[in-house]
Amino acid sequence: MLAYSGSTLISQDTYWGTGDDDNDGNDVSIRESNGDLIAGYDFNGVASFTCSWDDQICE
């Protein structure tokens, strides 16, 4: 997923993978425009959360 400033990601009971199904260490990564990692989140299974790119957090 690619998001820009002002974007919000909302996950409602979404399966994000576990174990062999999980192909990346971070299910959601928030990065600088140059690609540097700001924050990474691993939800390990079914999760509900909201990510704000302007606040640079997922909760």
C-alpha cells in the first residue's frame, strides 16, 4: 500500500498474516519520502486499527 500526506488507513478485523503467511516483518510501514523508516507495525493475525500518515502512528 502506498499512501501520501493526509491519508488514513482503517483496518476492521482484517487478517494480516502470521508465521509463514506473513511475508514482511512490518505489516504497515510509515516511511519518509526518501524511504527511511519512521515506524513499523506487525499485527500478527486479525487486527483492527487506524493509521494516520500525518500523525505517523497506528493505534
